[in-house]
Amino acid sequence: MSEAQNMLWTTLPAAAERLSGIRAWAASRRAAARGGTVAGLVALLAVIALFTPGAFAGPAILSFLTSISFIGCVAIGMTLITISGNMMSFSLGATTAGSALVYVAALNHYGFWFAVVFALAFGALMSVAQGALIALARANPIIVSISTAVLFYGAAQPATKGDTFYPSVAQPDWIQAQLLGIPAAFVAFVGVLLLGQALLTFTAFGRRIFLVGNSVPAARAAGLNVPLTLLGVYAWAGLFAAVAGLMLATHYNRGSIDFGTGYDYSAIAAVLVGGTPLSGGEGSAWRTFAGVLIIGAVQVLLLLHGFRQEWQYLITGIIVLAVIVLNTRGRG
Amino acid sequence: MSPVPTERNAAGEVLSIHGLSKAYGGIPALRDVSFSLAAGEIRAICGENGAGKSTFVKMLMGIITPDAGTIAVNGTAAVIRDVRHAQALGLGLVAQELSLAPHLSIFDNIWLGSAEVPLLHRTAALRERAARAMAMLGVADWSLDQRVAALSLGQRQIVEIARLLARDAKVLILDEPTATLSDIEIARLMTVLRAVRDQGRSVIYISHRLGEVFDLCDSVTVLRNGEHAVTGKVASFTRESLIEAMLGRSLQDMYPPKAGPSHHIGGLRVKDLNVPGTFTDISIEAPRGQIVCIAGQIGSGATAVTRALAGLIEDASGDVSVDGRALRLGWVRDAVAEDIMFITDDRASEGVFLALSVLDNAVATRLSDYSHGGLISRPQLRQIGARLARQVGIAERHLHAQARTLSGGNQQKLVFARAVERTRPGVLLMNEPTRGIDVGARADIYRLMRSFCEAGYALIMTSSDLEEVVGMADVVYTMYRGQMVARYAGDAIAMPRILRDIAHPDASREAAA
């Protein structure tokens, strides 16, 4: 971390002096791995937070942990997709909204546990269907995900008649409980984070995600089951997005088609800021966790400083572009 | 680096290079190479892959900057800044990938990007010079207004040469010009290059094809492991002595002894294998314990035969069996289930997982074998990966290195690691197994292949390197344009007939008749 800070503070003025300095800076930055960017951003945010009244107050922290949990679950799923070499999905936000709607609708008819199972199954299936198109029909993953999102919103609007669903039956109390003062949503997010990282590190499936993500032709020539791996990736991504949907539905006590709006982009931002490259075959859930913290902190700090929602999008966009530029410089 | 004035060269010396060196990240690609070229000389540069040929050419063309050394053109030392500067000095390169714009005319292409052309190049003087360049090459009858897209690859190459002549290049550098040409086109290129020499211009001719070196060139410079090995008149070399100069060792040491009488039974049997548009009715027998080579040039279909057997070509058809068990074609996983393993000639995109570690690569195909309920044990995998790497000769310290940081030879060994430690001996299908691999690693890989043989594997390899075919094969099949030409075994395996088969099969059929 200190190396990254040194790099930032000592080499920037030098870089301004000489063009070659910038090149050297870019090269050393690359060598210091992507962790440098993350560490630099965290340090910057910490400094800003110190000068932000209310940033370390209890309620602000709790609301921060809760809000990053929703996006965080989606981002862990997104990480799997990115590592698998399929770059990103623009339908995970729609999956989140759909799962929340399915949960509330099923809750009113079949009870809590069935509703949870239905919602998770819905999320996984919606995503696996895309995985099938991508893995078997070799369709472009981004186009497939955008089409799916459009299809979902097109179908959900008439199906819900534009209404928000409210639960009419009681839900277990513990879903709103706090564990040692930590919001339930954040506990669930940490669970998803650990599960996601465990999949990547400790399962044969997880290692195959890296292999397929690094090179599909090499994976095929080696006899690995590429389609099955990709189906698995999309299933888990959908499942994690559905967890976000469940958490939103229980947290706000309703299901809405508007849930998950903008989550795709925030999740992509978190993955990239965390340092998982779009080229695939590399990355981790930990990195994405760092990315989620950064993106979440930026949004909360902007909010505390009284900036409106649009500013959050603007600043998030700038951060993502900056990270992409820094991480790709000199590699092409 | 500062330009050191060199003393005046002997008359007629167009290029004089002293002590050229270049290292990438501390690893020398070229060390202290000196070189001089006379006007009207055709010089071959030979060397294994990785010997430093392309580094040398790139420095001449200003694409990379030397760490040390001087380049003098026509007796004047120069620090070549970029390709344009190199061209202005009279150096011109015909690269492996041609740089013509297909939708423009020959005339447009000749002057495209030239520094001396004003905004509009359609002046009579420029047209005249372009026509003169074409005439020098004996192709004055080609219309200058013809679109390049309508020309064959060989014709395009001649346009590239005309382009350099029109710009008055004194030294033409050709990098593997014949790799993609047909025999007739190669013959015409030779004629063209002799015409260039007769103009008093010089040619640097880089080629793996020794036949062309002996046929065309006046002298030859051999580079080996980035160093200058020897330079001499072509007439002072024999084929064997030139190869040995390139390898740095005698040919006998390179290849392990061939298979003795085999005690293995079974193998791969291929009958009437077809891939539409690529090859027809190929039948091969690959008994366990032997190395079968399919020799053929680019376009012969040889590499597609092994791909089809590996299940990588969906519309392949034919009767294929392993130890008598029928194999379904078009499914890699069916092939893998029969322990058929494929080693590609396109290592970078289809062989190794470049972004992943040596360990990840080594265990890539064995994750299922070593997982319990889908869970893997990382310490166990590490142990297995280290063992596999050791068996193919990769040092354990590389285990966590990214595969892309390995040499070509080590990358290839890593792919071979898939084949070791199987519960039963398998079938190894290899396309150009030593392409892009230095001499030392090559010998290692040949030994590795023989050890698979002794363990009862059936091996089929394709190769366009005839030395390798003759050195390694127990059985050779020759292919030409999608057809099987002949089968040779034992003492019948000899370079001249294989060469004849893959280049002029009709001639060899007549000879056989």
C-alpha cells in the first residue's frame, strides 16, 4: 500500500516534468499489480471521509454496509462472468428485480421457504438461459444480456401491471435482525462473497472458470467441458443476483420492477475497480469486494456532501474509465 | 547509444554492421553481431527460431533500437529512427505479412506512404518510375491500375518488391517470403530476386528452406542463440554442415534412437477419414510404441488429420478405432475419454493458458481426477503439479510463474505434461511439436516423445520440418493437397523421396511405377 502511495505522490510531479516519466510511471504501476490502484483509491477515500462530517457516525456506517450489500451480491456474480471471459452482463439488475417480484408473489401464496426457493430458482434459470445461448449457440454475451434485460422489462411491465408487490403475510423476524449490530443484508453479502471466493479457489469448477476464461480454444483442445462450465457460471451469477433481490424485498418489504436499476453498471464498476480484468482468466471475489467498498464509499460520501444521485453516476463513470485507462495502458 | 564513425568501407559494401546487441528484460536476443553485405550480393540468414533473425531485421528497419552496436549504410553510420528513415537510407523490408492495401491499385500501393510523394501521387514521373520498377522485375505487362485484391499472394509479393525498387531500395530484406507460396510462384520469385541482384542491389533472404538458400543465395550467415555463428559462401556448405551450424551440434545427437521391435499391442487405426474441402480418404495405422509422422506442406491437410482425430473438426467422417474400440468423431470429450490427447501447432492460443500459472496449466485436464465431490485440495494439486512439471523437465521454481513468461520450449513441455502419468498409455496427436522451440528444448521434447513411445503410447505427429520427420519417424505418411501420397517405414524413410512426395507427387509416382 505504501508503495502505491509513494508512487502516486512522488512520481506525479516528476511525470509532469517529463513525458518519459509518465511512461516509467505507467510501467512501474503495472508492475506493482492492480492492487496499487485499489490501495490508492482507498487511501484517497479515507482522507475524504475524515473531512466529511457524519461519515463515521453509526447510522451512516450501517446504511453504507446495507447499501453495498445489494450491489455486492450482484458484483460477485458479475466477477464470475468476467473471469469466465464473457466480460459482463447487463441483465443481472433485471434478475434482481425479477427475483424480488417472484419472492413477494410466491410469499403471499406459498409461504416464506417456498418463496425463497422460487426466487433463487428464478434468478438461476433466467441467467442459465442466457448462459445456454452464449455457451451452446456461441452468441455474444453482452448482446444476449442486453436483450434479456429488455425482454424482462417488456414482459414484467404488463405482468405486474406496473404495480409494486407488497407481502400480505408475515415473514420470519430474523430476516431483519442484526448480527452483533451488523445488518442482516451485510451478513448475507459476506456469505455470498465467501461462497464466491470458495467456488473460485477450492472447486474444480472454479479452476475451470479461469481456464475457460483465459482461452476457450485451449480449453476445448484440452477436452474441458466448456459449455457446462459457462452454464455453471451463469447459474451462480443469477443465483447471487437473486440473493440481492431477496434482500431488497425483505429490506424494503416489497417487490418492485425498479429494484436493481443501475446495479449492472455499479457491479461492473466494482469488478473493474477491484482489478479483475475484462480479458478473463484472472481475478477474484476479494478484489471485487474492495471494488464494492470503493464504489459504495464514493456514493455515500457524495450523498453526505449533498450531491444528487446524478453526480454519483457521473463520478462512478469517471472512476471506471480512469481505472480502465490505467490498467490497459502499455498492455496493448 | 552514440553513433561511432566507422572507417570507410571497402568499395561496394552497402551494409556494415558492428557489435549489434539487444536484450529484452535482461535476456539477450542478439549479442555482438557483426555483418557486412556487398552490393549485388544475395545473403541468406539462417537460424533456428529464436536465433535472433527477426530481432536483427527489426533493428535494421528501425522498428526496435539496438542496445549497442553500429549500423553503417553505404559507409555512413546511421542511427535508424523508424521504418521511414530506414527506407530513406535505402533499406526495404518485405515482411511475412504483406502490407498492401487490397482495394487500391498496384500503382497506388507502390507509392502508398512514401515520404517523397507530394499530396497527389498521380504524376507522370511517379508513374514512370513505378512502371520501370515493374519492368525490372520482368512484369512490365501487369497493368498498374489493377487492383491488388485480384492478385495471388505471390504476385502481391512481387508488387511489394516493386514498391521497394521504385523507392530505390539498395538492400531488400525478405523475411520468410516463400512460406505461403506455391512452387511456381517460388520459382518466379527466385527469378525476380536474381534480376534485382543483376541491378547491383543486395538482398537479405531469411528462410528456413535450405533448398532455396542453396539455389538462390551467394552467401549465408548463420545466427545461433542470438550470436553470429558463421558466415561463408554457400558453396562452402553442405546441407548437413549448414544444419549443424544452425543447431550447434551434430545431427546424430539431436534425435534419440528409433523404436525397436515392439511388444505393445493395439493402437490407433484410421480408415477413410474425410473432412470435406480439406482432405479425402486418409487411412493411417499408428501402432502403440511407434511414432508416425504425417509429412506435408501448408495446405496439404496434414494438420487437419490430427485435428479431426482429436475431435476438433465437427464434419469429419470415417472409421477410427483405438485398440479396436470405435471412436465417435467430432467430439473432443469422446477422444479424451479414449486418452487421445492433442498438442496444437498454435501454442499461444490453443495450447497453453498463457495468463495462468504453470501449476494451473499442469493440472488443467486433471481437475476431476483429483477432486472429491467437486472440491479440490490445493496442497495436493500443488504436489501433483510439481511432479508433472518435473517429469517433463520444468523446474519447480517456475511453478507459480505465469505461463506466458516461459520460453516456447517450456510452454510446449507444459502441454506435454497432460500426457504423463495416465492410468493407461494414450494416443498423442501433435502438430508441429517443435515449432518455435530452441535447439536444447527440442532435443528434450524428442526424448520425451520417445519415452511416451516406450511406455506404449501411439504417437502421430505432423511436421513440415523434414529433418525432424526423418529423425523421429518410425513410419512416414506423405500428403499432398488433401491426398495421401505414400507410406514409408524403416530404411525407406529418406529425405529426397519425402520432399518429392510433398512437393511433386506426380513425379514420385512416376518414379515408383
